[in-house]
Amino acid sequence: MNLLRLLNRLGPKPLFWLAVTAAASALSSTVVLAIVNSAAERIAESHADFVELPLAAAFATAVVLYMLSESWMVARMATDVETVVDRLRMRLTDQLRHSDLLKLERFGQTALFDSITGASQTISQNSQFLALTLRSALLTVTILIYIATVSPVAFLLILLLLAVGTVLYIRRGIEIEAQMKALDAEEAALFESVSDLFDGFKEQRLDSALSRGLNQTFIEVSERTVVARDLMHRDNWAQYVFGETAFNLMLGLVIFVVPRYSTSFAQEIAKVSTAVLFMASPVFGLMQSLAVTRAAEGAAGRMLELEGQIGELAEPGSDAPGGPVPDDFSLLRMEGVTFTFPAPPNEIPFSVGPVDLTIRRGEVVFVTGGNGSGKSTFIRLLTGLYHPAAGRLLVDDVEIGPSTLGAYRELMATVFSDFRLFARLYGLPSIDPMDARTQMRRMGMDHITTIDGDRFARQDLSAGQRKRLALVAALLEHKRVLILDEWAADQDPQFRLRFYREILPDLKRQGLTIVAVTHDDHYFDVADRRLHMEDGRLVELPVPAVTGGVS
């Protein structure tokens, strides 16, 4: 079982204590049954109003033992499951942090969100049922042993019926597991449709055909999800009814069949009947817990499977200690760097390069080009987020490889076109309040929001304002190189003028090396150099004379 594989990661002790407490709970319950039958037999024989005190004390002791062992078992199981799920979740996120960007982009996000959040929640919510499953199974076994001591014939017939019923029950369970996998696929498609609605809300409001198509797809996926979920629920219930029917047949077997094969059974029929009725609790508990743990079992399987899949996304050398690169560098170089996106068979892949480029420290370099020309890919290669198929990156004379890639990236602060504005300023253990106020004032954000501790006070801002906050966060890192991917695209004309004519020159004077992707031809003169990308080829164009003006 996947859940047991998870628990085994904590070592043998959790499973050992689970088995011990489950056995204690099962044995104490069976002792209660035996004491009740013995007391009833003595009362019937002696016609007394009550049984002797030692038997009553044994009954009370068995009940207390059951209560303590059951409570400890469920509580311990919940703690152990939470611990191992948290460890696996942390491992998954740690693996994710060290994944290769290109592999991660191709892998997608749906499975990641489902496993790291949804699956772990499913396991946590149903952890106690794993303990109850084991206890119910052990209790059923101990009651069967008790029946065997009372009537071997009844034991054999009941065992045969249980064996047949268990095989049929498990077969139904396997079918339901297949249905659950199909349901998971439909729910993933439903999640994708909902994401399309939220992420593409503006587009669908502007395009009625797109909106209708999106709605139609959502309806179709939703209907398939309803059918799959309804089928699974019906089969789950049918499986439960089958279990109840098998139990009723077991009781009928004791009353109507066993007496024909055992002449002495008449004296023991009350004890066996009581034992069978007492078995109702563990049998029905087992059926219910198996149905519930099926979801947790599937969730655990998805998390374990994802662990292996994310492991395959690991970036070479991402866990290496790393070597230094010159912090006070003079040159960043790309020598013969090429990159090709994977493409399906019979399709021409898009390639960038070969790129031969030297960027001197303190330069302001503008990268221009049309959409799809390869600018963003070039930025990913320059920052080391994509690994070149050929060629190499160098900082002065130090070649960037797996052992130096981490240190190389530490030179750079970035604001990508698809940037993420974090609510907190992660990685900045101490923030100079004066520096923070200076950067906020520089970006014209000091009258709009503030930095409260290590957080931005508000983020419900326009796209341009959010980009300004992202640049504030980048500047507070005090890195040597600043990478901006179409940063000014969402700024109003007045602030765009200020950015190019005041902010960039000021950052250059502070010694920053700036590489900015831009379409603002009115301000090309601000750059020291202009690189133009077209069809994956990078060429250097002359920088125009100072023009000023507003775009």
C-alpha cells in the first residue's frame, strides 16, 4: 500500500506501534465479547441476578484497555501521517526549487498543484482510517479465532464465506480504483477549464465565440465529471451493500446451516450468533474505512509518483556546493551559445544562436526585436535559466558550469515580463528602511503603498505599479546585474520618460550593468549598446543620437 510506503519512511517504529496498538484494541474487544458470553452463560445456568465481581472487573479492564489503545492508535497515526506527508511535501517543493526551467515548463503545473496541496490534504483528512482498517481486520481475525474455540464447524463455514466475499469485494475495489483514476483525469480537465475561465477572463468577455466555446467545453467536461463521479459513488455503495449482504448471509449460515452439520451446536448457537453480531462493527468498519482510505491511497500514490517525476526534472549540479565567480567582474561573455526548443516530429524547431557577445561591466544594453524573435529565450540563456545546447557562458575567464551556475545567477536581479510579485521580500533578512524609502520614492510608489516589515502593504495595483514594486524588490537585493524584460511596457508615458531619462542613467552611475528588453525606440539613445534579435539571430545595431521626447 502507498500509505504504508509513506509511513515506512519514518522507520520501523511507527508501523510497529501501529500493529501493537491495533492488536491491543482488537484483543481487548474480543475479550469483552468472551466475557459477555461467559457472564450470560453463568447467569443462565445459575439464574442469578448478577455475576461475580472478578468477571465484572475483567470486563471493565478490557473496556478501558480498548479505549486507551484505540485512542492512542488513532492519535499516533494522525501524527505520524502528518509528519511523513509534511516531509514529502517539503521534499517535493525542495525538488521543485532545483528543477530545470525548461523541463518544468514542459511538465506543466496541474499535477504539481494537485499533489502538493490537494493530495496531501486528502491524506491528512483520512489518516485515521488507516489505523481503523488495520484494527478492524485484526478484530475480525480475533473474533474468528474465538468462534473457532466455540465451534470449529461454524468457524470453517464462516471462514469460507468470508474468503469468497473478500475476493469478490476486492475485485469490485479494483474496478472502483480504475474509475477513480478516470475521475481524477476528468477533474484535472475540469480544473483546467476553470483556470482558462479565470486566466482568460478578459479575452472571453471580448470574444463571444471564444466565450461560448469555453463554456461548451466546461459543460462537456463537467458532465463527464458528474457521470464519472456518479458511477464511482454508485459502485462504492453497491460494494458496501454487497458487504452487508455477505454479513447477513454469514448470520443465516450460523442459524440455518451449521446446526445440520454439528449435533452439539445447539448449546453454542447463542455464543456464535453473538460473536457474528459482534463482528458487524469491524466488518462494516473495514468496508467503510477501505472506501475512505481508497482516496488517501490514490493521493499517496500520486505524491510518490510525482516525487520520481520531479526528480527527473532536476537541474544538473543544482545540489552541488558551487564554486565562486568574480563578484567584481569586468566582462560577461557568451561564446557560440546556441539553443533549440524541442519540437514534435516533422516540425521545424525554433533555435536561437549562435550568440557571441561580450557585455562590459556598467554598460546599459538594450535588446530589441519583434514578438517571437527569441528575446526572452536569449534572456533565459544569459541568466543561465536555459542551458545552451552548445557554447559557453563566462564571467571574466571563469566558465559557468554546474558547479558555478548558482553563484553566476546570484549576480543578477531580474524582472521578467511574466514576473511574480511576491507579497514578501524573501531572501532579504534585513532591510534598510532608508534604502527602502529611497527605492519606493524613486519608483513613485511612496505615496501609494509602503514596505511594512518585509512585506508590501498592498498589491491590489495596476500592472505598471506592480512592475515598479517588482523593480523595487530587485534593487533592494543590490546585485551587480539588472535584467529587465519589457519592464516599461505597462508604464504611463510620464513615468516611462522618467524611467529612461532619470532612473536608468542613475542606476548606471551606481555601477549596475543593465540588460533591458524594450520596444521603446524613442529612448534607444539611452543605451550604450543595442542588440537586435530576429529569427533567433542576434546582431548589434548602432545606438541613435540623443533624441529625448516621450513615447
